[in-house]
Amino acid sequence: MSDNGLAETASLDRIRGWLEGPNTYGNSLPFWGAFVVGVVALAAYPQLVGVYTTIQSARYFALAFLALSLCFIWGYAGILSFGQVAFFGVAAYAFGIIGLNFSSATGIMAGLVGAVVVGTAAAAIVGYFMFYGGVRDTYVTIMTLVIALVLNTFMAQTAGSEWAIGAAQLGGFNGMDIPSLTLGVGQTGFELERAALYYTLLGALVVTYLGLRVLVNSRFGLTMVAIREDEARTETFGYNVPFVKLVVFTVGGALAAVGGVFYGSWGNYIDPTVFGIAFAALPVVWVSVGGRESLLGAIGATVLIERMRTELSSGIGPIGSEWALVIVGGLLLGVILFMPAGVVPTVADKIETFRARRSEKGQSTPPTEEAVE
Amino acid sequence: MITTPAVPLTASVYSLLAFFFQFLDSFGFIVLATVGLAIIFGMMGVINLAHGEFILIGVYGTALPYHAGVPLPAAMVVGVLVTTVFGVVIERTIVHRFYDRLLDSMVATWGLALIISQGLLIVFGSSLDSISTPLGNIGYGPFSSSIYSKIVLPLIALLVLGGLYLLFTRTNFGIKARATIEDPETARAMGIDTDRMYVATFAIGSALAGLTGALYAPALGSITPNRGSTFLVEAFVAVVVGGPSVIIGTLTASGVLGVFNAAGSILFGTFIGQMFLLMVAIVALRVLPSGISGYIDHWQQRRRADE
Amino acid sequence: MTHESISRRAVLGAGATALGMSVAGCSGDGGGGGGGGGGPTVGILEDRSGNFQLNGTSKWQATRLAIEEINESGGLLGEEIEIVDPDPQSDNSRYQELTERLILQDEVDALWAGYSSATREAIRPIINENDQLYFYTTQYEGGVCDSTIFPVGATARQQLGIVTPYLADEFGDDIYIIAADYNFGQLSGDWVNVLAQENGYNIVGEEYIPLSETDFSSVINRIQEADPDFIMSMLVGANHENFYNQRATNDMEDIPIGTSTAMAQGHEHIRYDPPALTNVYAGVSYMEELGDLREGENFVEDFYDRWEDANYLNQEAQNNYFSVYLWAEAVREAETFDQQEVISVLEEGQDISAPSGSLTLDGATHHMEHEMRVAEADEEHEISFTNNERIGPSFLRSEVEGGDGCDLREEDKTTQYVPSDVYDV
């Protein structure tokens, strides 16, 4: 190996060091190889399938941000929130309001930033309210759900023309139109639609995923897990637990907010059902099934479950559309009963055990004597 | 538009009476919606997110026999029985695995709720014929109020609470149950079959949910499979505001939430009444994170420590 | 080789990605060609499960009936019409996805979709982007002026316009309004106020109730104190039906109720015991009890022959039915399925003989001139019809835009007008 090669592997190792750790699955070179292959395949995907499937997949990517937001706060810090949709929806509405009032390309980009800021700030306020007030565990779950429902009831009656912020009518039950995400300056902009939106969301999702890996494997991530495992003990070690939870919840809110902007921009529409109990429970389903501690699992489960629900509209074989929610409920119940950690962690552990047992059987000498090369 | 009603009730003895009846209605509703959930939460710490669907099973269990010709009181008994049996089955197969995993129990029961409500939709269709509210009304001044929902049901609610109080303080079962709540390990060491306690408690909780469903079957109007959520939100809001003690918690939470809900509805309209309820819940959760009875416990302990 | 070099995670990662892609790719579209190439295709997106199953199933059944009838008598322009009708499950995100699919993949020549106004608004951006011909058939608040959308249901103005004056003439001028607290309810309340201004009625009370509310006792107390001559009720949804139940419990059936929402849609007069719906007067364009006003035709019988387990034939289902024939007529006249051509023909105006009477499509506004009626439920919940009047879409035709109206033949528009654009409400 030349000196250059050494340097390359060294920096590659350092990057891997950031990205890998005890809190994520997939800590090996083959994993990253498969990951790169997967991303390239997803990038090539729109070229292989029709416009409709591309549009549909973009929607799943937007929802994946919502799943990641819950996976981050629940899987790693133990905060089960039914209210992530509140920040998701607030950001979508905020994006719509800003975008409708300032319809230039700069305006819409400012809208993107502004909406994420609003959603994050909302999460920070709620987080402060809860964690500095000593609300914990199941009470957090209930309070977040109640907040979502309050928004639902409130927004549904904002139908009159007096419920307008500038040029943007809130629209009440009928919802609000939202402009498409646009990249550009001044009046000239490139509207992100169809394949363009797909690539933007794919890129954002990959970047977010990698960023979360780094965060979760860092010292901060270890603190989060410590809080999840034993909050009281972590506090005795001198960590400011309410503050950490606040930061975690705020980051979760930011993730949900980003997803909300993408989702609103995808359909050019948002309505109060985003705050309703049916939609609020979906992230819980995705993350429970995919794997609470697996970021990739959360993303994968979102795509697969939403895909299944869409296909059920036309019926899958003898299973009619009315079974859609029964299947979702059954999936949730089944996973929680038999694979409580979620699909990815459970399968990963099973493979681990299987390989460990196989390697034990294949050994006649103690491991230390096994050749390294 | 949040328009205040064009005719707020003019202050008079009669409108005070109207407010009082409205409060009784709210109070009775919240107590009955909550008590089944509160028992399970107080005893096992499990929040059964399928509670609304349990109540719904009580409704369907009453409505179906009624429309087949069974007189209403007997149909109500059927409703209670069906829900109790259902509850025991669910406890033995699903819930008992979650006594040490409380957050997971919420998720699992949520999945169960989806299955039940969609299952009812598939099997019984989008709506059952409704049952008219019995017993008519009582008139006073220009107003009238339904006897059933404003007098009978709140009375039953109080009786239920009273009965639970007697059960928990005067019976053998009650004492064992309270021991199990306090300290399951010690209780087991003293020979109490905690497993049986849990099943029995869940059965009582389910029976109470079934009772609520049966009682409200003629007061709901439409009987559709998504009515479970009518009860669920108020129930678990009341449970967390009330705190861990079943009787004191349910009583005080229903009282507080009922007053605000009734005041909002009477003075400003039903939208404000709903918002009041939800906002009071948020504030109460923040100010008293262990609920009202949790706060009372804490305060009593501090007083004892001071003495 | 050490344990670390081959990782189960690698297998997992690659496997998951591959699985996800293959499942996602299973949609069956190979880059472009949907059903558009061959014969005509129509899309029907009506809820057959979920919260709106009660209303949506009827609409789906009626639409299918109409298309099957056309196919049986030789098809359209000699070709058989293909139907694509997945179930949107009362979920607006489903509607959005399926609308995209029906337009981009199945390339439907006409679309019938959605029960609630929220659904219409959710898919409207997609409809507008693709200039899709879309029939919205539920009776609604009115005011939609959109180049490719044909809202053929009766508007609030039409429904309220037939029943409010009738009740005022019969019973007196003092009106108490109760309505669902969302767009449709609030706009309907505005329309009652407009009618009151135009005719000199007296609004003695006005209340908007959240969709999730089941308890109307405080509302009833306020109504009792206000003592109106009649109530105008635009309550919506399963939760609100309890009003009629509580009305019966409180012996209030002497106060007549005018409505644009009860009975014709959710058949409460069948599901509730008297006197819950006694003395309720619905302003309708059609109810199942009306039968079929065409000579020698029996729509209701044909419907139940085809759909034996059907619950009820509701007002909007009839709209679905005749709008299919409306479209078919326009296609025959245009001699093509091309959507823009068909729209141009429709915009010339169209007469149609429907079960509810001889109706006319007003080309400029894309709305119908309906034969409106008052349907009264008596002590046994028997329905009788009175006061038949033809009401056109006057709001869009001659009231908005300072009297110029909305003329979609002259200009492309995608807006919705509300009463407060023209009136002081």
C-alpha cells in the first residue's frame, strides 16, 4: 500500500468512526457498500419507472422524515410522542402561509426556512413546557396527543374569510393550498415537481440519515440512551436531563417540520386531518414495525407500510380495501407482541445469533488460534 | 368563525339550573367514560388505548340484542357481559405481557383499537339503527333537560364510584387489590395471587367500560364503529388529570373538567366548551404532573413527614 | 476471514433496499403506457370503507350502474367504457395518490371522485395541474368556479333557497341557525343570513358546533330560550345526528326544522325512531322516495336490482348517475373522448333527463339548474314532497364579480367564491 492509500483509508476510517457506533445497526464495510448500492439504485429508479411511481415515492420520502423524528426521540431517548404530527402540520401550514404571501422564488425558499423554524420553535416550546415541568413517560404521550387534537379541533373551524394571514386563507376543514418548493432567486425559480422533487427529497433524506447517525453515535447520543435506560441515575451523574430531553425533542420537531414542508409541497395541499388521531398514530406504527432503534428500519417500514396501504385501495388478491386498517392494527399488535424492538433489530439479532452459533460449531480450536488472514 | 351564540342564556334561576344540569351531564359522562380506564391504569399502570373500543363493544353488545327484540335493560346486561368476556380474553392473550412495558402497552392497545373498530365496520356495516333515549325530559321555566342523561346517568356514575369505594375498602378482594397496587412483590410474598388480581381487575375495568357503552347506547344518536373516540379522549385526559387513585382521581378530575366544559358550553358555545376541556387538561398536566390524586398523596406524605 | 468482514448488516441492508425497490416497483407501470391507449376509461374514487362509507358506497354503486347501462346498450362511440375504481378509504392522502395514478397511469377520460369538500380541495391541485375533467357530485356549499371541474350537486344556495322561504311562509320569520363548525356549515349559515336579508327574516340565534360534538343540550336550552319559529339545521356527520335524538327526548318536535343535510344523505328518517325526524323539512334535489320522474324508467328499482345489499339511494348518488349520462351525451356530440373537446361541448349547455326531473347544465358556470323540492318527514317519518321549483346557479351566474358572474367559456379560472364576496355577512 502506498502512502496515499494509507491516508485515504485513514480518513475513510475516521468518517466511518463518526458514522458508526453502538447505537446504530450497520457498522461494517459491506454494509456501507450495500448502502451506496442502494442509494445509487434509488437514484436510478425514476428512470426505470413511470411518473406516477416517482411521484408516489417522493411522498414516502416526505413521510420518512416524520418517521425519523419519532424514531430519534422514542428509540433513542424513550420519549413516546403521539404529537410529532403537530410539528409536521404546523410547518406545512407555515410554509403555505409564507409561500402564498411571498410567491417569488426567494419567498418560497424563505418559506422553507421559516416553516422549519416555526415547527422547531413549537417543539421547543412544548418540550420546555413538558420537561421542565416534570411531565414524564405516559403523561408525555398523552399531552402530545392532546396538543395534536387541540390543533385539529381549532384548525377545522378556521373556515371563514377572517381566518387569513395576509393572502393565505387557512381554509378550515377544506384545507389550504400550498405552493411547490422552488429553488431560485427573485422571480426566476425552478419548481421542484415530479422527478426533481424526488431527487431533492432523496438527497435530503440521505443527508439527514447520515447526520442522525453521527449525532446518535456521538456522546450526545450516548447521553440520550442513558436517559432512556435510567433517567434518575443519569441525573445523579450530573447531566441536565430536562435540558437534554428538550434538545432531543426540539431536534425531533425540526425533523418533523422538514417532513411537513416536503409533504405539503408534494400535494400542494394541507388540511386539519394532519392533526387528527388517525394520522397521529401512523408514525408510531411505522417506527414500531421498522425498529425503534433503527433509523434505516424506520425509513424502510414507512415506505413499505404506506405502499401496502395504497395497494390495498385496489385490493390485494382477495383482501379488500376495508381490511387496510385491520392489517395495520394487526401488524402493530403483532410486532409489539413478538418483535418488540422492531423488524430490523430483531432480524439483525437473529442473524447475529445464527452466525455466532454456526461459527461455534465450526470451531475445534479456541478462537485465539484462528488465523487472522 | 368563533361566534358567541347570539342568545347567551339570560341569568336567572332557570339558567343556573340549566348550567347545573349541563354540569351533571358532563360529570356523569366523564366519570363513566373514565372509571374503567382508571381502574386498569391505577392497578397496573397500563393505559388501554383500546378503551374507547371496549366501550363501543358495550354499545354494540346492547344495540344488537335491542334491535333483535330484547328489551333495553336486558340488552344492557348483555352488553356488559359481552364486554367483560372480551376484556378477559384480551387480558389473557395480550395485555398481561405488558405489565412491565407501559409505553409498549399503549402501542399494543392502539393496534388493538384499530382492529376492533375496523372489524366492527366490516362485520356490522357503517351504522346500526339508533336507540331513542328513554325517560323523556323534565321541564323548568323555558328549558327542558333529558332525565336520562342529566339525572339517571350521573346518579349511576356516583353509585359506581361508591360501589368501587366499598369494593376496595370493605371487601377481602379490595384489600388484596390495594396491596397488589402498593407493592406487588410483598403482596406475592404474602400469598396473594397477583396474576389473578390483575385478571380480576381487568375484568372489572372491562365490565365498567361495557356498562358505559350499554348506558350510552341510547344516548349517542348514531351508532357507528368510529364512536369509540367520543369517549377515549375525555377518558384518558381525565385519567391523567386525576392521577393514580381511582376514586379520588376520577371524582376530582370529572368535577374539574366537567365544570369547565359545562361553563364553556353554556356561556360561549360547544366549541369553546371543548377547547376549555382540552386546555384545562394541558395546564393541569403541567402543574400537577402526577395528577390531582398524585398531588394529594404527595401532600399527605409531606404532612405526615412533618409530624 | 474474521467475523467482521462479512456482516449480517450488509446482508440486511442490501436485502432491505432490494426488497423495498422490488415491492415499490411492483406497480405494474413500465414507464408510460397506462390504459389510455385503448378504449375510453373512467375513474371512480368513492369511499367504500372508512368514515364516509355510508355515503360513498351509494355514489360508487350509482356511477357503476350508469356506466354498465351505457355499456349494455352498445357502449359509447361504439366502444366499451372501462372502469378504474380503487377505494380511497375516506383518506385524503389516498385520494391524492389515487388521483395521480388515475390521471398519469390509467389516463382516465373523466373522473368522479370524492364525497366531502375537503377531498375535492385536496385533489384540486392535481386536477388543475393535469387539466383533468372532473365531476364533483356531492351537494356542497357552492361557489367553485374551475375550468375542468363540474360540480353537479345542488349548492347550499339552491337547497336553502327552496326550504327557508317555504318554512318562513308557513311558520314565521324567526329563525335559529345551527350548523357544523367548518367550511360547509359556516358558508351555509352565511347563505341563510343572505336569504334573511333578501326576504326580511329574523335571525334570533346562530351557532356553530364542532364536528366531534355529540351533546346538544346547551344548544337546545338556548333554542328553547330564543323560541324561534323554526330552526335551520346544517349539522353534518354521525356525531351531530344526536341532535335529532335529543330533540325528541326534549319534546321539541313542534319546532319545525329546515335542513340541507339531514335525511337525503344519511337516511336518518329510517335509522331513527319517530319523532326524532318528525317535522323536519329537507331542501333536496332528489331523494330515493321520489322515485323516477322519467317516463317508463325506474331508477330506484334498477339500482336495487343491481345492488341488492345497498343501504339507501342518496341524493348525491343520483347526481353521480345523471352526470355519467351528461358526460356520455357530450362525448357523443363531440364525437371524441378528448377532454378539452368534451368540456367545450358541455360549456354550450346541456339538457338532461334525470330521475329528479328535466335538468339543465349551465355551461358558463359548470353548475346545474336543479328541480328543487321540500321533503317533509311526518310523525311516522313518511316522506312527502312539496314546493317544486327550478332554481339555477344564480350566485355564480349573476352575482359574483360585481354582477358579471363567472363565465368559464370566456376565461380559465380555478377559484371558489363565498357569500361574503358579494354580501355583507
